[in-house]
Amino acid sequence: MLQQHYKTFQHPVVGESYEVTISVPMVSAPLEGFPVLYVLDGNAYGTMSKEILKLQWRRSDKTKVEPTVIVSIGYGTAEVFPSVRVFDFTPPSSTVSLPPKPDGTPWPAHGGADGFLRFIEKELLPFVGESAPIDANQQTLFGHSLGGLFVLYALCRRPDLFRNYISCSPSIWWNECQIFQEGQMKCLPGKKLFIGAEKGEKQNMYDNAFHLYERLRTDSPASVMFRSPEGENHMSIVPAILSEAIRFFMTNEEEAKT
């Protein structure tokens, strides 16, 4: 069972709101507090993430997945993928070169990742800390597609905010692979990055993700993991990667304690 906490935050720029749901396990918290999973695109993946983790911590002796606070970061709209996510998840740049959108419509506003990072640091993290007994040293950020790009950007710019990072099918292609130009695109001591990507030709997603993995593991082989589950597409890969990544982080944490 989970106890739910809800809060609406006003978006600082776009005429939209963040709808945040904090799901707290209704069991005794460990002395150090619960680990926390932050889920981007909460409209699409919030409920899914809760069910995946609940199933796994039912057999924590096997999965090593312990009860976890799940923070779903969604938007105040019925849309599953509202256009404001493009603004929040993409890095700023003085020049932007983008391919045509698949549906032929213009790209929505973009380049607001720094503001989204400020929201997470200044408003969201303090609210979560007030809402549940958490382990501030065991916090994980998960994002898919453009959300996966934002996860990488957060690791570059504010690696101190989270312990673990899950970048699923990241849109590394954005603005001619701008993320590769970030000077701090590396895994730092004490941080772990799990990258997942499906095989296919969509914006060279697999090739870009694997190239990033190869680049990072040269310096930090124990800090980065890459997976490409067979037979998955851009959407079906999400539960597979999230499930494995959570087990990877928590298994490593258990091994570190022994």
C-alpha cells in the first residue's frame, strides 16, 4: 500500500502547472530513510513506475528492491506527453538545428532545462523531504526520450542532486548532439548512470547511446551500465529498462554494505 501526497506547482515560464504525486510506502521506514525514485513524464509513467516497484519489493529477498518513495512529476493536463515537456527537458543554446517533427508541425518552445533544474532543486526536493522520511543520499532520477536527455543534462550540470541516473532511449540527437559538447559529460565518483536504448534507426538513438556509454566507461567502468533489450521499441523499452536499472542500483548498494 502507498500513501499519496499531491501538490501543484506553477510553472515559472510557461502557462502550465506541475502536478506532483509522492507515493510513500505504508511500512516502517529504514533508519536512514526510504530511497527515492523521481519519474519524469509523470502523466505517462507515474502509475507504471509505482506498479513496477511495488511488484519487485514484494520479493525484495530476490530482487534487492526495497520499499521506495516514488515521485511522479507530471503536468496539469490530460495530455500524456504535453508540449511543455519539450521546453523543460531540452538544454539552452544560442543556436538550434532540429530535424522536422514527424507530424510536420513546428517544434514547440524549447531550451528550458536550466529552469527545470532550479525547480527540482529549490522547490521539489525540499517538498519531498518534508513529505516523507527519505534517504537524501539514495535518490534516483528517471527519464525517457527527451526526459532521458534531461537526465544526462542534469548529470552534467548538477550531479550533486541525485545519486543515480536512469537515461532511457535518450534523445541525444537533439540540436546535433549538443549534449556531447557538455564539458562535464562524465560519471563522477559515487554516482551511477544506467543507459538503455532500443535498436533501430530513430535519430540514431541506439548508436548515440552506445557511443556515450563507451565514452563514459573508459574513465568510470564501474559507474555506467548499458542495456538494449531484444525486441523492444521506443515505448515498450521503458518498463524493461526501469525494472532492471532499479535492481542494478539496489543490488550494488547491498553489495557495498557487505
